[in-house]
Amino acid sequence: MSAGKATAVAPANIAFVKYWGTRDEERTLPYNPSISMTLARCVSRCTVELRPEGSDLELLFGEGSAGLAPPSPEFARGVERHLGRLAEWAGYRGGFRVAARNEFPTGAGLASSASGFTALALAAAAALGREPGPEELSALARRSGSGSAARSAWGGYVEWPAAGGDGEGAAQLAAAAHWDLRDLVAVVDASPKGVSSRAGHRLAPTSPYFERRLALLAARLERVRGAIAARSLAELGPVVEEEAIDLHLIAMSSRPPVYYWRPGTLAVLAEARRLRDAEGVAVWATIDAGPNVHLICEPAAEAAVAARMTALPEVVAVLRDGVGGGPRVLRGAEDHLI
Ligand code: DP6
């Protein structure tokens, strides 16, 4: 790889303690710390080529196995803003040619801006001759406006603190090798979500339960940190599921309310509980700002969880993922998208 053109791959992540509510939208600063697990298979790839003579942006985007094509104007504006900040950081004044692809298993219904913006930040930095470490990459990725991107800069188990300012990003709690956890996504609706996370963050403080959750969080964060350190799913599972329900309680009681769930969401939650209570399978659910359910378990339970969820009529696909190692720059000519 020579500076001037670079490709990076970055993963999505699933939050155990959610980022919900933005206290400073301009700088993407959250009300509360969040903790997540970085995924292995749900990744975005991005190639950035510098155009020092130009000043414009040429952008192509693709999903799954579909070809690359110009994206929506809204998507392009987000990329342009993010690249503008990265160019300023590196003191670069020229144009860019960019191609990005979400290499998620198709039909996952999991559009991730965390993986996309982290891949873009890393590819742009590498093209500009910089190779930020995860700490710096995290702060750069966060400035995209996708707060959860701060956590995708690291592999394994990651915490993004709420205090601090502009330069701050997330930190790693434990590497992927520390604990082999799996995330099976029971997809009940693969269509794009109706209400963006950004809109949800804005509405969150209007819920009468917003402050209550913040008051509960210090203890909850401590339990999650302890469970990860001890590799204890029996300790982690209940708190992760409780936290996911609280996010949706806040969304559903915001003014106006936001309903991310579909009937299939409840069917999956009920099946996870049945598996646990009646059959002793250790599996716990969490749900981001959408209807699909992430089922967290250890490798020994994966086959049983996948089979039972696949058999539910409400589930259109089960995507198997697990903890992964974080973003990387790819150096082969064949790795570039353009
Ligand atoms: C519910 O503002 O980071 O996933 O940029 O749309 O991916 P996107 O979302 P972002 O908010 C994430 C909200 C969440 C919880 C979490 O990941 O912490």
C-alpha cells in the first residue's frame, strides 16, 4: 500500500449497555457510557483514493453482493462531512474518490453506520499517510456523528465513556481472545428502520424514564464490566437483557413515542426465555434501534439457539456472528474496491 490510496475493513458492534441520548450533538457526546462487543462477520470495507488536483468527492456504495452505485444524497452528505473533518485533521485540501461496501450477510437488516464510518476514517487516514492507533481512530470515527462508531475502532469488548470532550474515544476492556461469545441475530424485518438512531437520541430525554435509567446505570455498567472480566454469562445475560428493554421503554415513552419492535420481536424474546427457563440453554437477548433481536450465548449453545430461532415463523433469517478482532488496513492491490 502506498499513501494516496488505501482500503480498510471495520466491524459493527453490539452494545451490552446502550448509548441512548446525545448530550452534545455537534460533537457527538453521549449522556451515558456504553459497553459493546465488536463483531467478526458484519463488516464494512472502504477504499479511499486521494485526488490532490481536485476538490470534489466521487462516491460509490454497495451492499452485500450488489454492484457499486452512487448512493442517496443524504448518505453522500454524511460521507462528505466526515471526509471534510478527516481532511482538516490531516491538513489535506484535495478531493477524494471513495468506494464503500457493507459486507454483511445479505438479508441481515443491519445497516451499520458504525462499521462504515470507522472503515472510512481508517481508509482515509491510511491514504493520507497516517496510521492512527485504535485510540485515535476511535475519536476520529466518533466525529462522524455515529457515536457507536467510537467503539468499532477496537476489537473485543469496548467501553465508550461519557465524560471528556472532543479528543476522546473508546477504550478496550478485553481483547476478543479473552471470551468467545456469540451473537446470533434473529431477523424479523430486514427493511430499513423507520426512525433513525439520531432522531431516537434527540427524543430520549423527553421520556419520564430517561433520568431513572441514568440513575441505574452506574451499577449496571459495573456489573457488565465485572461479568466480562469474569467471563460469566450468568452475570452478563440478565443485565444485558434488562438494559435492552430499558432502551425500548424509553423509546416507547418518548414524546412522540418511537416503536421499533414488531410482533416478531416479542416472539423471539419469548422463545429465548422458553429456551432458558424450560431447557436450561444460556441465551440472552438484546435489541438495538430496530426490530431484530441479538441473541448472546456461548459456542456450546449456538446450534440449539440457531435451530429454534430459525423454526419460528416470524424469523426471516438467523445470522451467526461472534466477537471479533477490530478494524484493519488491507495492503494487497486486490483488496481495493476501486
Ligand atoms: C441503539 O448514533 O451510533 O445502537 O449511527 O445509526 O448506527 P447509528 O447509531 P448511533 O446510536 C446507536 C444506538 C444503539 C445503541 C448503541 O449501539 O449503543
